[in-house]
Amino acid sequence: MKIKIIGAGLSGSEAAYYLARRGVEVELYDIKPRSFTPAHTDKNFCELVCSNSLKSKDVYGNACGLLKEEMRCFGSLTMEAAQMSEVPAGGALAVDRAKFAEYVTRKLKENKNIKLVCEEVTSVPDEWCIIASGPLTTDALSGSISSICGGQLHFYDASAPIVSRESINFDKCFFGDRYGKGGDDYLNCPLNEEEYTKFVKELVSAEKTVLHEFEKREIFEGCMPIEVMAARGEDCLRFANFKPVGLGGENKYYAVLQLRKENGDGTAFNLVGCQTNLKFGEQKRVFSIIPALKDAEFLRYGVMHRNTFLNSPDCLNADFSLKSNEKVFFAGQITGVEGYVESAASGILAAVHLYEKLCGREPKIPEPTTVMGALSRHISGANENFQPMNANFGILKPAEIKIRNKKERYAYLANRALESIKEYVGKLL
């Protein structure tokens, strides 16, 4: 029996890798390299939008860091590729995006149980399969999914601009991480009060890309365009991604924009937290107000894309299978998990549950004490206003004992989660 997997992004690649290593023959479908979605340009699979899309490495103080450790227990391909392509970024797991995609693609091609098929799938198969087509699912497949699942929703995902290293004025910035964590992985661009006030004023009034009617809905808080955040109040950015604290003395700077290396060679820098929907010319004009970026060369402008996800509680089970056809599984952001790491984790889970069914066993969902289990319950639990969810400690089952100190509470939750997920993996076939 061959299992079809539609989409070779992180979730589809994880699913294919998990099944293939257990001797299951997989046909992995993707439109690359023949054609690309609006968000992709790399011929390889698993193309990340940002070098630190995999977020924090902190297992005991950050839920996404914990999720990555849970994934490692399953032999995650994403974590394997990240280890081979990591670049310095303080407490974040940042990677060289090109090397990351190359590694994943090579591992898939080398596996004798995986057949790569460059072909667009236009309808939901009525057979064992995993649909991991992502938030930019093609129109034909979207229509088929919609007809089966009773509709779809849209949310926003924005990416930040990237500038060349050689065009940055290093006399107007300095290297260093907040509170001394990680060394000198970030480049800090300070602004005085006059510069910051001008920047916010121009940012809020700058011309934006016109959205389609279907895109004019509430923006997902986890990926807020910087101009929308700034419009909420002049000081909003100074208490968010432009906060001036932890960089060598309180009140030393009025506001600080941080840049982060976008690749291993450090030839490109990402404007951290500056996801935007401004027109390209306006981006150059507004961000050039920042002294260190006065003559910056923009290697890539920030862009905003439509993203599609299911109203999963109505149509998916907690094992990521379709309620109306339990041979059909979904994985990735289309299920309503938000973020690259979360998407990859859902691909692992969909493959785990499908494999259990193939072996004649009833799938068991990881405990809600784990991030993977909590996300499984989020996409399947009753929710009248379902929205995408990323990894956070708030979705885990609360601690059995009261722990007032947040750091200690998170460490307790993380240790409990890892014990549970290791026990879960140990019982799998």
C-alpha cells in the first residue's frame, strides 16, 4: 500500500519521513520545482520565510522550545535539518534557510520508500492520505477541501524586510543581546525621541498594499504588521519589538530596533518584528528614517500573504483525521496550528496516527500535559470562534501543584511534558 502525502512543506516532509522510516511506501506530491506559490522561490522543499522561523531554543522557559524537544523524541526531520544548518542567534534556533531546505530535500530524495511526484493535486483523494498543502493551497484543491469541510477561513501572515550588511551604517548601531543572553547575535539600531516619533508618524501614514475583500478581516495577533501595531499608540512599539531595555543601562536609549543575521555568512540582516504590508517604496522610505538604515539596501521587502485554514473543530478529529472520512488526514497550518514548528509537529502526529491505524491500532492522542497533545485538542475541541494557535504554556493542562514563580512553573510543566511524551513514544509501534 502506498500513502499519498500532498505538500512537501515542513508538515508533509515530516509525515513522509516518519512513515518511510517505518517501511511504508510514500508518494509525496508537490508543485515544486515546476511552479511556486506566491510566497516561495526556492526549488527545494521546506522553504522558510525567516531565518529564525523555528523560534526559541529554551526548552524550560518557552513553549516552542519545549515543542521542539518533544519533536526530537520522534526523530524529527525538521530538528535534524535545523541542527545541520544552525546560525548564531542568541536564544533563538536560527538557520541558514537555503542549507535547511537543501538538507530536507536531500533526505527525502535519498529515502527509497519515498517517491517524489511533481504534480498538482486538485481534489481530496478518497484513500489513505495526508493533506499538508499549507496556507497557500492551490485554488483547485482549496475548492475540493471546502466542499468536503464546509468552508474555509483566512488570516494574515506577514514577513519582515531584509537588508544587506554592507549597506548598514555601523557607526549608528552596535552588537549585543538583551540582558547579555547569547553574545552578540543581534545588531541594535537605537533611535532618540525625535527620530522615533518621526518614524512612527511616517509608518502609520505610509501607503499600504490594497487588500482584497476576503483579506479585510481581523489580523492574527501572533504576526501583527508593524504599522498596525504602531497605529494603536505612539509608544506601542517602545513596549514591544522596539523596547530599549536590557541593552546596557536603563533609559540609555529611547527606542531600539534589532536586526538579526538572515544567513550563516552574515551578509544579510532581518528587521526583527517588522512584518509589514507597506508598499515597497514606502518601506524603503520609512525604514530609512532609522539612522543605521539611512542608506540600507533592501534585499527583500516585507510582504503579506493570504493564508487558508480549516474550521478544524467542525471537521477534524484530535488525531488530525477527517470526521467524514477517517482515512484522510490533514497536517500543517491548514489545520489551524500557527507557526513552522507547530506545523511540523502536526505532520509528525498525523503520520503517527495514520500508521497506528494501518497497523490495526486505535490512535491515542498525546496527553494535554504536552504541547503536541494540547495542540491536538485545540484543533478538535469545541470552539465557536476558532483561530490559529501557536505553542504556549497557556494551552497545557495546568500544574497539579501551585507554583507562583513563573520560571519554576514553566520548568515544572516542561519536565512533566517531556516525561509524558517519552512514555508516549515508547509505546508506539
